[in-house]
Amino acid sequence: MNEPLSPWERVTTAVTLLAVDPSGLKGLWLRGRASPVREQIITALPKAARIHPGIEDAALFGGVDLAATLAAGHLVRAEGVLRQTPLLTLTMAERCPPGLAARLARWLDDRGSCLIAQDEGAEADESLPDALADRLGLFLDLGDLLWSEATPLAMDPAQIKAAQARLPSVRLPETALARLTGLAFAMGINSLRAPLLTLAAARALAAWRGEDLASEDSLRHAAEMTLAHRGTLPQSDDAQDDPPPPPPPPPEGEDRQAQSEPDALPDEVLLDAIRAALPADVLDKLAAGRAARSAKGNGAGAVRKGNHRGRPLPSTAGTPGSGKRIDLVATLRAAAPWQKLRRLDGSDTRLAIRKSDLRIRRYQQSSDRVLIFAVDASGSSAFARLAEAKGAVELLLAQAYARRDHVALIAFRGQNAELILPPTRSLVQTKRRLAALPGGGGTPLAAGLRLAFELAQQTRARGMTPTLALLTDGRGNVALDGTASRDAAEADSLTFARALRAKGFPALVIDIANRPQPALHRMAEALGAPYLPLPRADAARLSAVLQSALVG
């Protein structure tokens, strides 16, 4: 077998290796959004206890179970999940905070532990923390994997047990560690865990294939699975000036067991195999994600700002855990009326508190607002409309620092819509992006609403509150399929307007035509949004309208 593993062969190999030697490989970094392919892979992986990024230390390491202690009348301790099982699954691993990553990394350093990290990050900087990525031996990216490429992943328990029994006796080539360490150095990998994890993968793969001595194919495929995503791959030379000199003969009396081993592949061939294991864009995205996290200081001990904050609300009944804190005063107030009745059972406690008395603190949480401008940049007056939007955005940004609001700008013209300005609070970046915007062409209103819908969903998924401000003259004439049809364009626009309303996104329709347009009345009704005709709006007036209608 001289070819690199195909994408689906990488999947089957990873699932097999994790079943044969989970503690030696330390786990799997599974990167991909929810899909039937991912669900099939998760089902085939070893069963593991599931944890989430918000898990508390008491649930991880164990501690006093307050609710059980109050119910039993004596101290009750709960055993942490890290002591209950050697195999864990971390869901939403891209949201893992640095503190939890450090605790799990320390746990992975213990013998016998294994972690399956399910990374659903959509952006480059939404990725597994470096502390965990360094310790997990296997990596799978499902971004380009199609359902048509998938085949059943049923594992034969008898073959798994046979491979596990063979694993302790599998030998590795004597030069394997030195070669893999040199390759890791050439790839810029500064962790010694990488070549050690590759050796563990090669040993498990050889045991599965029935090899007493790990073959070059097993070593190469193990390197594909464990090294390809970790470093920068140097460019291979098309030709060499001089062939490398032959290796010197071994000294007299030295153990010649290595001569009976299969001929080792040159390091250049092994490096080419690693280079072909992953698509180039996957490597670029992983590198970009590492750079972004480094720039943000997302290491151990760094502080990550959250989107949620708020004022206290009346406490509610509940039990502590997952970030919930007890309101002691409210708990005592709830327990006080029952004290005489509870003493009738012969209890000599001065204060009897039951689980039903517990009260949990609550806060009225608010999230960062994202004001999405969807601006009609078509026709002869496109430049005037864009100038109005630019002035309004800059005026809103002047107050955004106090309210922590963000703004985004979508321009639609010709046959498409374009995200000119992603959500930002940077006034400098806004001016730079808005400096020169082309205008003219048709009015793809439906495309603008579709892009606004997608952007609103993305920002809401990040814990933000999107609000849409639509500036148009209502004369949509380009349907989603690119055809010039007013009827089809209006039907497509109303479809996405209803979708925005169904998702609960607040909106405002600003009619900037010379005369009010009936089509925009229908659009506002479909959106469930206010309709405002504003034919001669300058930046100051537009900003004031948006402040009162959307912010106030």
C-alpha cells in the first residue's frame, strides 16, 4: 500500500485506532459541524461520558453534594466525573474555556485517560484550545466529507480484542523515533508529544493489521493521522543536485537486527505522504486559528470576555450547579415559616432546611447588539444612499463604545448581495471599508434579505442580539436565481422576510424612494417591522430614527 489514506479511510482508521489503544493515543479531535456523517462517526466511537464547556470543578473532581446533604441531614460527597471513567467526550469543544482546558490537559497526562473533543467551530479562531490539541493523538476534519463517501463503521469486537492482545508485543523500527522527531522538527512542531503519539498510532495500526514489526505503511499512515495537522509543511524540492551518500556500514559486532527490517522509506517520501494527508485549506485554517488565538492571548490564565451581564432579579427555586449560585437570604426566608412544623419530627437541629427551600440567584441578562444595515446600492441614486448609510453608521459607532453595540453593513446591487462590513465596533475599520463602494445595476432585494438572515443567525449563535435596518426603494427586480422578474423577486423577498420574522429578529423598513412604495408596506408586514418613509434622509436624521426605533 503506497498511496495515502483516502478521506474515508482516515475516518475508519481513526475509529479503529481509538478502539484498539485509547489510552495510548489520548483521544480524537473531531472537527466538523452537525451532519449525518458526523453522527455516524460519533455512534461508532467508544462510548464515553459527556461533559460540556460549562461544567464546574465540583462535577469534574467531586465535592460536597449540597442538595443531597440537606436532604439526608449529613455530609454527602459526590464523585467527580474524572474519577468515574477514563474516557470522556467534550461537546462544543471550540468553546472550552482556558481553565477547563488546563484541567483536562492535566487529566490527559495521567495514564489511561482519553478524550474525544467534538469541535463545531465555523471560523478559524473557533477551535480546540492548544493545550488539548497538543495532547490528542488523532485528528479528523469533516468539512469536505460527503455522505456519498461514507460506508458502515461497524467494528468487530473479536478483531478489536485480538489487536489489543497483540499490541504489547508489536515492535517498531529502531530508527522510527529519530526519524519522526526529525520530521516533526522540519514541520515546526515544537512538542515532543507529537512523535510519541505517532509511535503509539503506528503500534496500534500494526497490531490491527497483524504485524509483529510495524511496517513502513503503518508508520506512514500513523504519521498522516497524527502529524499532518500540527505544523507547517515545508515545500518539497522537485529535484536534488546530488544524491545523498549511502549510509556507512554498521561497526563490527553491532546488533544487525535492523538489517532484517523492511527498507525504510526516505524522509522526503514520508513528508510527502504527510503533506497529502490533508487538504491545503484545512492546514491554512488550522494555522490561521492558532495565530488568531495567540494574538488574543487565549492561553492558560487568560480572561475571556463574555457577552452576558445583567441586573439582579428575584430569586427562584432550584438547585446549585452549572454556574448557579444560592441566594442565602432568600433560602432562609423560604425555610423560616416551616421551622416549628419541622421540629415536630423530633429533630434537634436549630435550623432545618430542605431541598425545596433552596433559592437561586437570577440576573436579567443582556447581550451585545448587532445593528445590521442592508442597503440598496442599485440605480442612479446608489451613491447618495450609501453616503447616508455611511454617515449613520459612523454616528452610531460614536455611541457604540458606551452601549457595546456592533454594526454590520450589507450592500445589494447587480445580481448579488455582499457583506461589506462584518459586525464591528471599530470606527477606523468602518471608514476604511466604506471609503469606496461601487453602485448601480439591478436591485436583488431578495439576495440582500437572504444574506441578512444568514448573518443574523450567525450573530445570534454567538450570543449576540441582531437587529435589521433595511434601506431600499422597494423596486426589487432580480430574483434569487438571477432572473430579471419583479414578481419572482418580490415573492423571494417576502419568503425571507417571513423567515426573519419567524426567527424573531427585530427589524425596521426605511423607504428611501421619492414616493412611498406599496411593496415595502407588504415587506414591513411580512417582517412584522415598522415602516418608515424617509425620501430625504441625511445621516443625522437617519441615525436619530434608528436610535428611537431600534435602540431606544
